[in-house]
Amino acid sequence: MDSKKSKFQVVSKEKVTKLDDNGLDEIQITPPRHLMKDAQGIWRDLIPEIKKMGYLKKIDQSNLELYCTYYALYIEAEDKLKKFGTYLTDKNGVPVQKAPQAIQLNDCVRNLKKLGFDMGLTFDAGMRQIKINEPSKNKRHNPLKKVNFGAEV
């Protein structure tokens, strides 16, 4: 075998995984089986875009699983809000407390924002990953530098 790193790694006799240039496993394309049905659909929608970005790897998979699950729970809570409303009411129709679906929706939004930011799935977070190199400064040759006056010349 030559000294160049292989793009593939044999995990077992049956399974070979593709590695990126840093030796990290690629994130899987198919949704994990344990995800609920709606979360699997969200996974299928997100993976093509994530592959284009290229910086989510297998190590990020658990966060993406959580993201898809919270998104599915968010949609479920939103549907229940439309059907039952935001507040539980007493027998006179007076709101007495926030409905469980409103609380669930709020929790999902908070977790989606955090996970999305952590994984760079938001525009703002993605922009932070772009590195802008400082232009090189052309230093001109200064013969006084050899004298070393103790100050920057």
C-alpha cells in the first residue's frame, strides 16, 4: 500500500465507509431507523443540502438526529395548536394556563435554534465558518532595521 491515505476505511468485512480528506467518516444519507417517521422525512429533506455544505460528518449525526426529531415534534405541536388552541380554558371559556402543545412548541424552537447554530445550519452560523484571510502586507526593505534602535522601524 502506498503512503497516501485511502479515501475508504474497511470497518468490517461487509461495510466500507467513505472518509473525507481529514479522515472523518461521512454522515449517512439514509435516516436512522430509530427516528420517528416525520423525523426520517426531515432527514431525507436536509441531507442533500448538508452534503452540499460538506462540513457535517458522522460525528455530528447525533445532533442531526435530535434536530430532525425536534423539528418533527415542532410540526406536531403546531398542528395541535391549530386544532386545540394555545390555552386550556375553564368551563366558562376563560384561559387558565398555557396548553401543553404551546409549551412543547416553545421547547422545540429553543432546541432547534441551539442545535442549528451548533451545526452551522443557520445563515449566521454558516457565515462564521467562512474564514477571510487577511491580505498579506508587503513590507518594504528598510536598511535602518539592521541598526536596531530598540523600536520598530
